[in-house]
Amino acid sequence: MKYTTQMDAARKGLLTKEMEIVAQKEYMEPQILRKLIASGKVIIPANRNHLSLDPEAVGKGIRTKVNVNLGISKDCNDIEIELEKVKKALELKAESIMDLSCFGKTRLFRTRLIEISPAMVGTVPIYDAVGFYDKNLADITVDEFFEVVSRHAKDGVDFMTIHAGLNRATADRIKDSDRLTSIVSRGGSLLYTWMELNQAENPFYEHYDRLLDICETYDVTLSLGDGCRPGCLKDSTDASQVQELIVLGELTKKAWQRNIQVMIEGPGHMQLNEIKGNMMMEKRLCHDAPFYVLGPLVTDVAPGYDHITSAIGGAIAAANGADFLCYVTPAEHLRLPTLDDMKEGIIATRIAAHAADIAKGIPNAQKWDDAMSKARANLDWEEMFKLSIDQEKARAYRKSSMPENTDSCTMCGKMCAVRNMKRVSEGKDIQI
């Protein structure tokens, strides 16, 4: 039996090879996974032209996944440096890479990324449209926007961020708001500007069926972008954000009618006490579609440490229903991330995702922690290193300050509680 998308296959009762791979990874019965995909609660972004893909799922009952943003820009236009970041991101076990390129040989970078990446690949086509056509934003036509979307899909992009919910009505809400930071979404601001300059409706909202046609042809997952996400604590959970979310829920249903997989993008910046409510609101308004969040960053005053503010918010968000975390690096709000910035961001976000998976009761999530605890109880340093989320850093810290007694560390030495309890249980003298 033929099928067009993973959702189409699931609704026809078919198990695709991607579903079988994911079911094994997630310790889930294949038929349970299939039903979740059929309902839209789980997605497997898997463009049929992404031949190197090792598929992953996002959604209900699934491990929280981590995305890494990369790409070339006018100020940092070195493809080889960005490809080094790609390799490092894959080494650090990121499940997704978004190419946010907006200048130069964008297609060359995108196709090389897709060719080498077993991780799912996402893009924001409107960024590329501005760079590719090399013309004023106002002069880009509706057809040209869709030509770029089609090109990305044909190249093998698994999911695309499309800010289709920022329509004229939502834009008017932004105008009337008292936001401190207005629109901070790059894609959202570009579409808002295009709409204002042309006095026209958002082309991706007005011609949504045309977008769905492209997604159906290549099995591209729609990541419905949050053009009105809050860019500071004061702006969170305001009317603009909520109105756009309502529109995204309506667009989700339309996509599902065409068997197009959907995830919803979310905030942003917000107070700790608002995160749980936002997760519940999104799931309700968007019909339990998977939720993809940037952060949320829980304070605005930590430039240089926003990987930490984001990890705090991300752990709370994922524990309360978010399914996919976009990493934030120490360079957020300051510059394009370096290789080291990227590593710090990935590790912080993976910690947040794993902590949330334990809280959500994801199968076997705590098994990793229990193995580490056993290694610590046995003072098995080599095993501890192997189990570390960042083995390289753990080894370097240990090597930089070696104790007199190698079964302890330089924090406690012979007074190490684990060492002494182990020795006592073995009938050995402690000799502190």
C-alpha cells in the first residue's frame, strides 16, 4: 500500500521502516507509536530525500530531543567552520540540526549538511529567500517565497519553520501592545515587515494549501513558528502570543486533514511560574501536537550565561509537556556561537532534556543515572568517565587535581564518605 507521509502511513495502519527504528530506540510497542503518529501527538520528521537520516521521533511518551542551530551569515561566512560545528554537534548526540543560513552559498552548505547528517535537519526558508534573491524584502514575490520552500524540501530538509500564524489580525495585535521588545523572532519580523510594506496578508497564511502541497510531496514536517514569542519576561503570555497560538492550532488541524505532520514552536522568555501553564495552554490550543521551545529563558539579566537560564526553563518546560528543546549557547544575544559556545549549549540542553525525561517517566531514562551511581559507589573512575554526559570535561577535571589517594578526589581525600563506607563494608581499616 502506498503512502505520502509518515502520518498517512500510520492512518492506513502501516508501519514504516522509520517507525520500526524509532520504536526500538524509544522502547515502545510499534503499534502504540503508529497510533500516536496517526493522532498527531508524535512526529517522525523524515524527508524522503534525506538519505543519510537516522530517524528520531518527537512527542508524547518520547525522549525529549535537542536541536542545534548553525549556519552561515554575512559576518561569519565560512562553510568549513560551520561544518566542523555540525560534526561536533553530531558527536555530542544532538538529534536535530537547524540550518539558519541567510547569506552566501546557502544551498551548498545545506546540501552538504543533509548529505552528512544522520540527525534530522530543519530550516527557516524565509531567511534563505532574503539572501538568495539579493533584493529588497518588499520586492520578494509570493511565488519566490514558495520557490525557496520547494527547493529546501527537494534538497531533503526534514522540517521547516514557517511563521504562518502571524497573520494580519495578529500583526494588528502587536501594534496595539505595550511590549518592551516587540517581535524578536527573526522570521516573524521579516514577514511582519513584508506584510506592512506590501499591505498584504502573510503569504504562508493566505496560501497555506500551497505550503501543504509541498510538505506532502516530500514528507516535510511543518514546524509552525512563533513569530510573537516573548523576547523578555514582561512580554510573556500576552495577547499577541496567545492569539498566534490559537491560529497555530487552527493551522494544525488543516495540516492534519492533509496528513502533514506538525509541531508547534513556543517561547521564548518567561518567568518560572508561568512555564507549566504555558505548556498546558499550548497542548490544549494545539490539540496535543508536539511542542518545540527555545528555552524558555527564565531571566533577562544573564548575557554570557543564557545556556544556564535556558536549561533551567527547558527542564521545567519539558517536565511539563514540551517535547523538543532548542539549545541556547552562552553567546545568545551577543554573537554567533563558536565551537566551544556550541558545546556548552548542547551539554546544558541535554542535561535539561534528560532531567525532564526522568521526571516524565520515560522508559529507561533513569537507567543511565543508576549506572553512574553504581560506578560512584564502587569508586570506579573509568566507568564514571564513560557514563558522563561530557566525558572529555570530566576526565580533564580529574586529571587537573589528582589526590594522594587515588580512590578519592581532592575535595575530601581520605574523608571521602563513599570511600570510607566502601572500606568499612569490606572490613578494611579507614585510617583517616
